Amino acid sequence: MTTTKTALIVGASRGLGLGLVQRLTEQGWDVIATVRDQNKADDLKALTGVRIETVDIDEIASLEVLMQKLKGEVFDVIFVNAGILGSSHQSAAQSTAAELGQLFLTNAVAPIRLAERLIDQIRPETGILAFMSSVLGSVTCPDGAELALYKASKAALNSMTNTFVTQLGESRPTVLSLHPGWVKTAMGGEGADIDVHTSTTGLVQQLNAYAGKGGHHFINYKGETIPW
């Protein structure tokens, strides 16, 4: 008897998050998807059988409400997709404290705060905790000067994830920091290399392939390793 797999996708109203929900439900997974604004989630609501919850991962009070709603749930995958591009200028010299605080809170700190609260609800042995990172978060990556602050926020996420993983002990789940490719989304733009279907198909393949492997891996949607 095969048990249906369950996933929590955080940040799923559009783009890659929505695509992940679509691919997983196509494969028969039970999915809980979160959005910040239910009024901007029509495409997600159109999917059959998806449970939708509201959360703003930047707000601790909002996280605590979500924790109560998810009490008792066990997940094969928790995928933290929520993230922002930040200010259009991407300049350290022009940045305000508010701009920098928002960018690094949303992209680096908030995902770890959420993971800290949910880590014990990931299925033992085979469960996966995944973060939507970026190849731009690799400090070896010379590209993306026009996205300097976004790059730094993803490098910070990778660093915080590495530290978080070391504190979990021997029973920790497999942890993936995933680069989705350069994707045609509101963030990636129409000139990007691949579409959402291609990216999310590959990302779900990695979720399936890495189940039970253990460790922390920085890979792209094709399963190729990215240097930290």
C-alpha cells in the first residue's frame, strides 16, 4: 500500500511556487500551499484539492497562526519558495535601512525562522527541507552585478541554511538549496532561458531523487552541483 506524499509549499500564489504545486498535484501529492494574500491567488485556487493557508513569513505572529493550523501534519517536503527581488537600483550606496532590512529579512532570515518552527514535522528518514536559492547566491559566481543586493541576500540564505543544518543533529532531514534556473516569471522576465514548467519539473525530480539521501546539497533544477 502506497502512502500519498504530502508537501508544504510556502509562497505559491504565482510563478515557481504555483508551478511546484501544479507539478506535485499532477504526481498525486497532497499539497498545502501558502500565500500572503488570498485575493491574489486565483490561479492557485483553480487547482483541485489544494489546501491554501495564509501567511506572511516576515511576521512572527503570522507564523505562529500558521503553526497552529499545521499542528499534527507530517510533510515529505517543506519547500520555502517565498522571496523578493528587492529595490530596483540594487545599489548599496543608494539603499535605505528599510530596503535592506526587508530584503534580508524576507530572503534570508524569515525562511530559517519558518524552518526552525516546522523542522520536527518533516517525515523522518525520507523527508526533505528545500529552500529556493539561486546560483547568484554562490560567492564564486561572477555574474549578476546588476542584482548585487539580491545576490547577497541569497548568499546570506545559503550561509544561514548551512549553519541551521549543523545545529540539527544526526536525525536531520535532507536539505536542498535549489537554483531553479533563469525562469520566465515576474522576477526573471520574459527574456529568461526556460519556462516555469521546465524549471518546476526539474525541481520536483530533485525532490524525488534526493529523498532519504541526507546531507545538505546546493544544486540546480537539473541536479547539477553548484559550488558554495
